Amino acid sequence: ADLPRLPAGFVLGTSTASYQIEGAWDADGKGPSVWDTFAAEPGRIGDGSDGRVACDHYHRWTEDVALLRELGAGGYRFSIAWPRVQPGGSGPVNAAGLDFYDRLVDALVEAGVAPMATLFHWDLPQTLQDAGGWPSRETAERFADYAAACVERLGDRVAQWVPVNEPNVVTLLGHGLGWHAPGLELGFDALPVAHHLNLAHGRALAALRAGGARAVGTASNHAPVRAVSESEADRGAAELFDALWNRLFGDPVLLGRYPDLLADALPVADGDLEAIAAPLDFYGLNYCNPQAVAAAPEGAAIPFELREVTGYPTTDFGWPVAPDGLREQIAILGERYPGLPPIVITENGCSYGTGPDADGVVDDQPRIDYLDAHLRAVAAAIDDGADVRGYYCWSLLDNFEWAEGYAQRFGLVHVDYDTLVRTPKRSFRWYADVVRAQAAPG
Ligand code: GCO
């Protein structure tokens, strides 16, 4: 078959996150996280669900590693739940929590799958939230201690580390708009959160380096921003949103400064930007789709309005399928950031609701088409001259999709949430074929 071809050495993998798959929310000494709290509040999650059981990966991880082995995946990106490692977010380590990841990492290495560990994929210990959370600078300092504990235990085998997943989503959705945990609606007053997450990245980066980490990068969500018209108002709104969504996180990490539009709102102390901009081994890019932006009417509290980009088909989640935007985003990073380290696509994927048919087959052709087109976009970006080293499909398993609950299915593997039975979809077989084709000579 005509499969996308990626260069030799390119890593094809999959990606997950602790709260979305693990379940076992109070097992073996784990403390509550802000997502446990948030999901328990009425009305927060679309289908009224939570992550207490999720895919029960905490108990079924051997089965999930076997799936990765079957897939032939070169890499697996997972996240470590901070409240398993430090139930209260500081102080002594809960050995049982780190033991879980220690076994997982061993099994991945044994299966020939390179472990990529994310330290924070949003499940902040509730105790730290109660002490101020990300609006408090202190949380970034606590994060460094936690990073040190993780690298001390796992650093000999983890191939790549990601300190913070998508600081822009945590800032804007978690603290600006309140759609995600901790559900704060601070509006523009959420901006200090962005700096503290960037600082957490910098502090963890130093701790990981000190602990002998083999490679450290990011998992930053970026979107090409398109003004809905050429009018000055729309272009100004697009520029502001671009600063908030993309440059507030990319600029300090890759240039050591904040965009002028926002710099005054950020509580930067001496030395912070140097720590945040310390060199990286790779720049992880999470890509969904481009974002269209219009000016808001005069006097609105937020001066821009988000619109859907038009002219694309959409997934079952209603998200535009825009592989050209991935190639464009890779080009934007290269233009904006001289000295950009190699890029790894740390997340890209789509939600389609397809379940098993009468024969138990999950025929998710639209996901195959999506992945095919996005992998070709990566190959095209490499032809354009970009240095892209890997692609991690979101996600290995159907899982808890945050405020949507279990309504959106992003997995290569179907999960029956009543029985927890895993069924590889046709896209899983297809992705395995892509891995084999890529590994084959010629
Ligand atoms: C993240 C993500 C994942 C999502 C995926 C689909 O890192 O953004 O939010 O956790 O589940 O991107 O939305």
C-alpha cells in the first residue's frame, strides 16, 4: 500500500497522560489532584464522568505495554502523576507511586519502546492548589524537587523528558476561562500563571540536567493564527491571540524574552528568563489545527473572538482536519526561532466515535486518513528543510478527554468503559504498517 514514509531514525510513537488513562485515583498512597477535585464538581464534565477509573491503566499497564510492542512503536510518551510521587506535592516521596513508573519504564525498555516521560500533564496535587497553585511562584520551586525525585529514580532509562505539557492550555483554559481544573476564571489576571509554568519548566530543566537526564524538551501546543480579514482590527486581534497562545510560551523558552504586548503583566524576577531559556535537546510540538481570530466588538472584556477556520472537514469533535497547518506551524517555529532545536511532534490526533461492529472490528478509516495526511505534512516539512525527529500519535487508547469526559475517542485502541476491554482499531494496524515501512530499507 502507499504509506507515508519518514526518514530513517525518525521515531513513530504514541502519547497518553496520567489522569486520562490511569484511574486508581486513590491507590497506594496517591493524593488527590486538582482534576479529581474539579471532575467531582457538578457540571464541570460534559458527561458527568471523572478519571477515577478511566482506562484502569494503573492495573492493566502490562496489557498496554504489550499493545505498544505489537504496534512496533519506537517511543511512548506518558506522564507521571505528581500526586502519586508526592501525595501532598512536597516532602518525602511515596515509594509505591514511583515504583509504578519504575516498572512501566522497565517494561517499555524491555519491549524496545523508548520512554518519554512528562512530569506535569495537569494533575497538580490538590494540596499545592490549596497553597496557591500556579498563581503562586512557590509552585515552580516545588516542581523542581519533584523533578529531581523522578530523574533520580528513572533517569538511567527514560530517553526523553518533558517538564510541562501545554502551559498555554493550563493558563487559558484552567485559570483564564475556567473550563479546565482548577476552574478559575481570572481572565487576563491569569497571566502570572504563564510565567510560573515557564519558570517551572526552567527549574525542572535544571533539576533534570543535574540528575543526569539524557534529553529534555517540551510539549508545547501551538496553532497558526489566521485573522478572519485583512482589517486592522482583525489583524490586531489575531496578533494579540498569537502572543497569548503561542509566543507567551515559545518566546521565553526559545528567545529568553516575553512578547512586548504582554511583558508588563508578567512577574519576572532576576534570572528567571535565563533559567527558562536554557538549551533544550528537542522542542516538542502538540498540534491540533489553525485558529481563526476576529476582533471583538468595541468595549468587550476580551478584545478578540475565536472563530473556526473554514474550508476543512471536521472530526467527530468538530475540530478542523488541517494537515497544511502542521506544515505551516513547523515553518513558523523555524522562522521565529533561530537556533530552534530539533522538533518532535509530541501530540497529534483526532476524535472519531467509531466502535466495534458485529464482528468486533473497529473500522475507523477517517482516523487513518487523518494520520496519513498529517504524517505526509511532517514529511513535507522535512523536505522543506525542517529538522523533525519524531511523531507521537495522540493517543494509544481512547481515554478521559478532560471537560468532554469519555465522549471523545482519540485512541488507536478502542476501550469499552464497562469491561475495560481493549480492541485495536484498524488505525492501529495501519500505524503498525507505517512503522514497519519506515523501518524497512529503501
Ligand atoms: C494535551 C491534550 C491531551 C488531549 C488531546 C486531545 O496535551 O492537550 O489536551 O491531553 O487529550 O490533545 O484534545
